[in-house]
Amino acid sequence: PDAPDAPDTPATPSAEDYAEQPVPLATVFLIIGTPLLLILAATFSSIALDPSTLRSVIEFFGHPFVALTIALLMAYYLLGIRRGWSRKSLETVSTSSLKPVGNILLVVGAGGIFGAVLKGSGIADALADTFNDVGLPVVVLAYLISVVLRVAQGSATVAIVTTAGIVVPLVEGQDLSQAHLALIIMAISAGSIFASHVNDGGFWIVAKYFGISERDTLKSWTVLESVLSVAGFAMAAVLSVFI
């Protein structure tokens, strides 16, 4: 005799189940734009508003952790619960998404520790004194240090965090304006994207996703990143002369 039918169990939705149900573009913009607007509102409120309850509330919801948590909950509801996803499906998607985030946190944490070691051990101060004796403007030194670190170890994040730890002693006590500090940060960021090559994860992402060879990636992506880096630094350097 035929075996009795197994009881129906809810199937875990997969990507294929929703292939014919694309997410509306407005929903995507809503999820991405909400934390950005909250963070911008908190930033402008700290400048435009006097200390008050309203400002405190805006700054609370505009804190990056809170704003991104709100965006996460919106994504759970709009992209999951409202479309019929089960709790198990949301758990599976959340677990799988933590893998790349873990790598990013590891890189950021390593960069922060590296910068803290440089500062705590006195190496940052020694380097700052050495670079200060060179006589170059801080914005130029910040760019050059960031470029060296970027090319040496590949990670833009580590280059930014480490360079910031080295540059801080150079700017302390100089009474620089907020605009000038912003230009120094711009120079550091520009240096951190210079010459993306084989020790940069972004290099391999571009090569693999576009299906091009390493040689072609060097000719296109690496050149593009270098041009953006030099252009960004040139803009920061020129503006620093007038600010």
C-alpha cells in the first residue's frame, strides 16, 4: 500500500519564489533613503537648532545606529513580512548577510587597532614630527601617507583610519577651521583609493563581476581609481589655499 502522505510543512521561500515579484523601486528608495534623511536631519539640527527637546529627539533618531536599525526593521517588514516571508526565512537571510559584514568589521577593527597602536606607542607622534620637519602642508602629507598605506596593504579603510591616527598630532594645537579639517579628511580619503591593484578586494570584485582579466582590470579600474584620487586631492589642495 502507498505510504500515507506526509503532512504539509511550510516551505522556506527562496530567491526563485520571488523572482516574479520584483520589489517596487519606490520601496527600495524608501528603505535606503530613510536612514540618510534621519542622519542629515540630525547633522543640520546640531547646527541650526538651539539645545532643546526637539533637537535631542532628532539627534537620537539621526544617530547612525538608530537610523540604520530603523532601516533594518523597515526592510524586514517591507521586503519580508509583507511579502509572506516566514520567521525562518528572515533568520536565514539575516544570518547569510552577516558573513560579508563580519569581514568588513574585521578590516575596520584591524585598521582602528593599527592606528591606536601607532598613536599609543608614540610612532604616530614621531612620524608627525618627521613629516612636520619636511615643511609640506598637512593636506599634502595626509594624502601622501594615505597613498603609501593604500598601495602597501590594499585596504582603503585601513589607510584612512591609520593615516588619521598619524595626522592627528600634526593638526592638534594649530587651531584649524572646520573647513580646513574637512579638506584634510578629503585628502586622506582621496589617497585611500589610489592605485587599486591585486591586494585590494575591490579590484577582484570588479574583475570577477565584469568577467575581465587582471590585465584589463589594471588598465581600466586601477587607472580610474588613480584619476579619481588625484582629482580629489587636487581639489582639496586648491581649496586649502583659500580657506
